[in-house]
Amino acid sequence: MAFQDWMKEANLIGGAWVGADGGATIDVTNPADGSVIGTIPKGGTAETDRAIAAATEAFPGFRDMSLMERCNLLWKLHDALMDNQKDLAELLTVEMGKPMAESMGEIAIGAQYVRWFAEEARRAKGEIVPAGVNGRRILVTKHAIGVVGMITPWNFPSSMLARKVAPALAVGCTVVAKPATATPYSGLAWGALCEEVGYPKGVMNVVTGSAREISKAMMESAAVRKITFTGSTEVGKELIRGSADTVKKVSMELGGNAPFVVFDDADLEKAVEGAMVSKFRNAGQTCVCANRIYVQSGIHDAFVARLKEKTEALKVGDGREDGVEQGPMIDMDAVEKVEEFVADAKEKGGEIVTGGGRHGNGGTFFEPTIMTGATQAMKFATEEIFGPLAPVFKFETEEEAIAMANDTVYGLACYAYTSDLARAFRLNEGLAYGMIGINSGLITTVEAPFGGVKESGLGKEGGSQGLEDYLETKYVCIDGI
Ligand code: NAP
């Protein structure tokens, strides 16, 4: 097979691959060269309503399928992902731009989520709680929540769906998914994979097109009992508001503004390695990317010098070329946004150490960039950069570092490098973030609850908590015993 075999140019609704009513389509481009790679249906309200109806019809049968049958389907889904890892990864790179090595990793971690939730589903236990009076029994039981609407972003077009689809299917929920318009094929491929391994018709539906119409149809439907979203905080807030009228459960994986704090007592080499992976992975376009690098004054210059060496060695190019470590940015708007951050910081006294502008490859390629002399007055102190720009701030004391790190509405991931155990505990307690990497710049793993606090979100993906988000709890009181 080749990646084209997974590139579905239609929507999956009730087990049928269909176009939009009236046949409208949207072009999809490869960000590495701007070429059109295919089209997708421009679906909207009517198509989404049909997908919701199909998911609603499929729900009772799927919910009542035996647990082992549902787990076996997930195991098959895991194997289908891994058997087709290279083709699915190439499809991801072609539509999104990230290097092949990262795409291979994304498909693999998606498969790991599927396996994890196949295992966790067997432990979705209830409780028997001691009653306060004689003659009563209190049972607490767990149930699939129902039809789930899923909306995902372009930066991890496969794994962001994996973390939602796997727990939903594990407990017996049915799905209506809307992938990002820039990178729809990896999302549509989840439909094709589910079909291939034998999920009943209507369990997995994928609709592409107008974000506003599709999300509105999901929010207004009383049948959709949960909305799970990964994307910007701005859109997340709209979805929370829109879900209020039908009182849906919501899970929100939103924006970040991760501080990366390096203390004088850190292992320099480890800290630089961590900063490289946290900052430049996916060309800086991840929600957990180091957005602000705070370095204590005693190690500042050595850290910047080593970071510069490593940054200048990064190979930038088409993600499908051998050895490429940084691909293009998703589109020209993203490039212009990074340029604005650079201009604002320069105006306020920031200095470019390396990079600073568009890359010689042209298009949406941007140079891996480091700036020093960053301050809290610069735009990137409060806004998400989402690009390959590493601003370095200098600090003196631990208290100052914690205060600056927490000075944001976001609270997704943060990182700190230190060899002082007592300090590590103080940081865990003092940093207002949902995820904290101590001496590690790469912390995502299926066993742990991924998610933010403050305006970075609600709910968790992964870990046992990631399953809980697709279940509702019932209490049964049995009296007269
Ligand atoms: P986005 O603009 O919020 O888009 C995400 C999804 O929402 C896409 O499918 C998009 O559809 C849809 N959408 C856009 N406008 C909408 C609206 N008004 N109503 C309903 N849906 C709408 O975010 P993005 O630019 O794709 O992704 C980057 C953001 O995601 C960053 O802020 C990043 O931090 C965050 N993120 C968070 C996590 C996490 O786990 N916390 C992980 C990855 C990314 P279209 O594509 O059709 O516009």
C-alpha cells in the first residue's frame, strides 16, 4: 500500500463514504511546497446532523457489545495503525509538514493510546459503598456517556484524535469527529482504519468542512452528550458556552505558554537537550512547546552558547527528505505571527542570537531562532508563539522564576531543570501547571493524565483519568435488604 490508499477524499457517515450535499469541496495543500494534494468535502449542518443520527442509532448496539469484543476491536485497530505506520506517517507529513521521524512517532503513540485504553477499559470499575443505615446497599456504576463530538487541530492531526477516539470506543461511546481543515486526511484515516478492522456502521463518523456549522450542529444536538476539543483557548471558550444549553460534558485541551526554567545547578547538557526537543519539535507548533526559557544568571551564557550550537545544526527542509529535523510552518499566517513576535521583542531590546527570519527554502519555512534579553513586557511573555522562536529570559532567584513562570492565564505544561531535590518539590508545589517536567523536556506518555489548568483546559487525556472522561457515574440505592 501507499499513503494515497489512506487518503480518503470523502466523509464517513453511517458506514458510507460520501461527499458534501451539492458536491462542494475544499483543496488541501502540502505546506512544504504549497501544492494541492487533494480535496475534501465541504460539509456543514445537514451532513453533521446525519452523522449524529448515525452515531445515535449505532450507540445502543455498540454500548451493549461485550467488553472483550470491544477490546479485541481496539487491539485490531492498534495493529492496523502499526502495520500501516509508514504510509500513515507519510500522509501526515504530506498534509502537515513535520519530519517523517516525528510522524512515525505520532502514529506509534496513537497506537499506544489505543492499546492503553483497550487495557484500561477492563478496569472501568464501579464501587459498592458502605451504607450509613442498615438494610441498604449503595452501588456506584459506570456507563458510556453516549455520542461524542470531537474537534481536533492540525498540529497533531492523528494523535489528538487517538486520545479521544480510543477511550470513547473502549467504553462503548460512538463518535462524530471533525478534523482540522488544513490536515483532514489523518483524521479521515481513523474512519478508514475503524472500517477496516470491523467497527459496526455508524460507530465512527468523520465530517469535514465548515468548523462553525459542524460545531454548531454538535453543540445544539441533545443526542451529543459530550464535546471533546483540542485547539485554541478562544475556540474552546466558544464551545463551552455553546454546550451550556444542552448541558453537555466538555473536555478541553487548549492553548499553552510553557515556561522552561533552568537553574544554576542544572545539568547543562541535559537542559539544552530538553530545550531543543521542547522548543523545536514540530517547528515549535505544539501546545507544550517551551514558550519562555528562563535561565538563572550563573548558567545563562553557557546555556545560550550551547543552545546556539545545537540550533544552528538543525536541518530544515521538506519533512520527507532524509535527516530533516524541522519542516515548514503550517501556513503564512503562522509565519507572520512569529515575525511579529520577533519585531516586538527587537523593539523592546531583545537581541537575535541566531536565525530571526524566513528561511532560504522560501514558502513557510522559518529559521530556528534564539533571542536573548527577553522580558515580561514582550508579547511572547503572555501569548503562545507556536513557531521556532526561543526567547531566553535571565533571572536571579527561585522565587522570581516561579512568579514569572506563573504570570500567565495558561497552565498546560512547564519544565524545570535542577539537581536540587528539595527545589524540585518546591517547584512541583509552586508552579500552577497541569503537567510539570523536572529534568525532562518530553513528558507526554499514555500512562499519565495529559491536560491543563486555568485557561489551558478541562479534563484529562491518557492515564486512567482519560477513560473516566467518557463515562458517567450512576448511583443505585437498594433498600429493604
Ligand atoms: P483552532 O483554530 O482552535 O482549531 C482547532 C479546531 O477547531 C479545528 O478543527 C478548527 O477547524 C476548529 N475551529 C476553528 N474555529 C472554530 C469555531 N469558531 N468553532 C468551532 N470549531 C472551530 O486551533 P489550531 O490553530 O488548529 O491549533 C492550535 C491550538 O491548539 C494552539 O492554541 C495549541 O496550543 C492548541 N493545542 C492544544 C493541545 C492540548 O492538548 N492542550 C494540543 C494541541 C494543540 P478548522 O480547521 O476548519 O478551522
